[in-house]
Amino acid sequence: MLFSVRVEVSLRPGIADPQGSTIERSLPTLGFDGIRGVRVGKSIRFDLLAVDEESARREVDDMCRRFLTNPVIEDATIDLDACEGAPA
Amino acid sequence: MLFSVRVEVSLRPGIADPQGSTIERSLPTLGFDGIRGVRVGKSIRFDLLAVDEESARREVDDMCRRFLTNPVIEDATIDLDACEGAPA
């Protein structure tokens, strides 16, 4: 089965986010008010061939832990969508 | 109303993604097979105070166009969630 995968890598709560802080400080200068708590993360999308959803999720979990995130300071959120009608 | 906003900034189709290509090339070496089409983007989250959903969406659209993306090479996807029970 082919899965369309999105992994959102975000800094854990409490970890300083200089990129987000810079955006937040700049917005009022540009006329955007009422915005707070800006946090910047990464969004990684890819297609994955796996036998079923369980093994796809296991593989993505493992990738996140070993490769895509730094688990000390980052969290990963995984979204899996089975692509309809795709070859197995 | 308080909105929880997520903006996903992704490279437009056809624009080279060296970060994604590097990840894709590295994965087989680490034992992860069956992955293709890796694309890396940004995920920006924040809270926004606005009078209603329409004006919130207009403000975020405007921010994306003027500040958060480079519209020549990047697309933005906007998710807005009204926070229940939050002060107006």
C-alpha cells in the first residue's frame, strides 16, 4: 500500500525558538496585531510503500526517532493517509 | 475570538528541494526503504485574536503573502481553529 505521510517536527514546549520570536517581534511593525506564541517547526512530506498501516506507522516512528528529529528538543506529529487506488 | 493557526509553507511543485533530496538519499543507508518524494517545508503555529473567522483568515492570508512566504517559489496552506471558551 502507498501512504502519503506528513511529519510535523516542532520544538518541545519550553525550548527557545529564536526564529518564532523574531517573526513575533516583526509583525506589529508590519501592521499585524493580536498575534502571540509564534513557533516555527518543520513539515516533512513523502510517499511510503508499506504492507499495512501498522508497519507504515512503525517505520515512520522509527525514522523520526533515529533521523528526522532530535528527541531531546523536538516532538514529531505523524499523519498517514492511504492513497486510494495505488498499487500495493 | 482566539484562533489557533497553523501555516504550512511548502516549496511549489518543480522547485528543487536539496534538503528533501538529501534526506531521501540517506534513508536507504539507514535501512529505510520504499520512501520517495521527500519534500521539506516549514510549519508556523501561532495564536491570533480576531473578531471573526473571516477577518482572521484575511489577516493570515495577507501575512503569508507579505511576510511568511516567498510567493514565487512557495505555497502556503492555512488551518484555523477557533479556541473554545477563549475570551473574545
